[in-house]
Amino acid sequence: MNRLTYRKIVNNVMLTLTGLCTLFTVSILFLILGYLVYNGGKSLDWAFSPSSPAARRGRRRHGQRHRGQRGNGGAGGADRFAIGFMGGIYLAEFSGKIMGFAIRYTADLLNGVPSIVIGIFAWALVVVPLHSFSGLAGAVALASC
């Protein structure tokens, strides 16, 4: 057997093994998804919807929670977008050697920080001084991530 034939056989064997491992992994993920949909689907009802009459009567307050999530997400996203956009413009147009390096290094460093650490920082920055949780604390935590 020459070298080219051997390489083609090894390539086909490894490609088959990779496909089998992928199929096995994806099937496990679909089993987990099916389990979640089956067990979670049983608990869904119309009273859970934020625009349902039951929610408007005050039995369940999911609508307020959804509005709060959209507000925190919007505020955090707006802050994050503004800081990132302005930082990018500054880096592209005005940064010198030292300041540009410092900003890029800080951004790379913060990309490696777990979000729980940033959440604790936002908690210490906003929640502790105000002595309560608020939408501002959520927005600061989301903007920091």
C-alpha cells in the first residue's frame, strides 16, 4: 500500500469517527432539549402570558417583570453601545501610542473576566450605597458585561 492510499484510508476513518462523535453529542443535546420541552410545556398556560386578562387583573405579575427586563436590557445595551462606539471612534481617530495601548489592553483584559465578577462589582458600586436593588443596578451590571 502506498502512502497516498494509506492517507486516504486514515482520512476516511477519522472523518467517520468525527461524524459519529458529532451525531452522539447532538443526539444527547436533543434528548435534553426534548426533556425540557416535554416537562416545561406542561406548566405553560395562558395565565403566564403578560398580556392575558389574568395578568391584568393582578393574579400574576409577569407583565411587569417582562417590562422591567426590557427596560434593564435597553438601558444596559444603550450604555454598552455608547461606550463601545465612542471608544472605537477614539481609538480609530485620536488615540496616541500609550493611550491606544492602554484602552486595547483594558478591553482585552475585561474580555477574560467572568461576568459574575463584573456583577459583584456592579453590586458593590450601586446596590450597597443605595441599600436596595433597583433598575439602575441591573442596567449598570448589564452595561459592565
